[in-house]
Amino acid sequence: MIIYFFSTYKFGVFGMSLARLESDLLKVKRELDSVKNVNSNFEKVIDQFSILRSKTITHPETKQGIIEELKHKEIIDLFSSIQNDFDKIKAQINKQELAKEKVFDFVESLRTKKSFNFSDTSETIIFLEEVIDYLDSEHISIRPEFLGTVDLGIIAVELGLHKSASSVIVEKERLGDFLSLALRRKLLRNLIFETDNAKIFLKNSTELVVESDNTQIKGIIRLSKR
């Protein structure tokens, strides 16, 4: 009983720390979105200053007029203040860089799921076939992710595939036939392609999510970068 209590206690504390970690990451993600807007807006400011600078180089006589006008505005102090803030952020990022590199490898060693997005359906299909080939499974079980949303029976009948409950079993050599027909039937969405060592979730015609062990995931990530 003491051993059971200790293991439960450890798991509870560990679970809470992971929940906190996820919460902090979501907070960082939200704040990063606002940082992107800041960068975009500041880039516009830099462009405007660049235009102003070019004009003073081309027409030096205008510089004194600009100086006089700036006396009644906060532009110079605002720019300097923002630049100082950017310098502080840059210093913090540089400080974090070494620690981040060490942590990154550890984080990726825990990965068992990865999303992949593509610009069009043909890229998705090509990559899906490459992943199945990489996983080296002779048969693939294909089923709807959500019951009642996709009917694969019509494809099973047309291609003469074995059907079991809501799944169809496809030989690796016939996967191209299945995908081509599913594309024509507009059924390439919310499907799960399951092999003996992975699950591939086809969310829609341009998004895949792969679940497998870490070694396989790393190999598939390398595959995506070719």
C-alpha cells in the first residue's frame, strides 16, 4: 500500500508539472502571435525611416526642415526607446539560445506525433505513399476517423478490397489505386491509415498527422525534408 501511494503521488506531481508546462507553452504561443504583429509594424516604421533617409541624401536641404518639425514630436525618443527594448529582447534570446539547443534534442526525443501540411492534394498523396513505403508494411487498414462521416464500402466493392467492420484492408501495392479513387469520390478526409507500427490521420486533403514511436517519427521528419 505504501508503494502504491508513493507511485500515485509521484505521478500526480509529475502530471501537474506537465499541465503547467503545457499552459506556459500555450501562453508563449499566444504572445508570439502578438510579437509577430509588433515585428511587422516596426518593419513598416523602418521602411518609412529609410524613405526619409533617402530623401535627405538626395535633397540635403530638406534635412534641417525635418529636424525643426521633429522638435514638436516624440518620434526620436519613441524610436530610441523601442530600439532599446528590441536590444534587450535580443540579449535575452541570445542568453536562452544555448539552453534551448540542449533542450531541443531532449524534447524531440519525446515526440511520438507530428503534423505535416502541404500546399495541395497531390503533395499530400505523394508524401502519404512515401510514409507508407518507409514504414514497410505490406497491408494498411484504412477507416474513417469518425464513424458515419465517410463510407469506404463503395471503394471496397469497386476495388475488390477486404472490408472488416468500418475498415478496408489495402495491400501496399494497391494504395495508389485506393487514393486515386478516394480522391475522385471526394473521400480524402478524416481517414486513419493504420499499419503495424504507425497511425496516419488524414485530416483533409492537405494535412496529415503521424503517430508512431520516436525512431519512426524522426525518420518521417527527415523524409519530409528531402
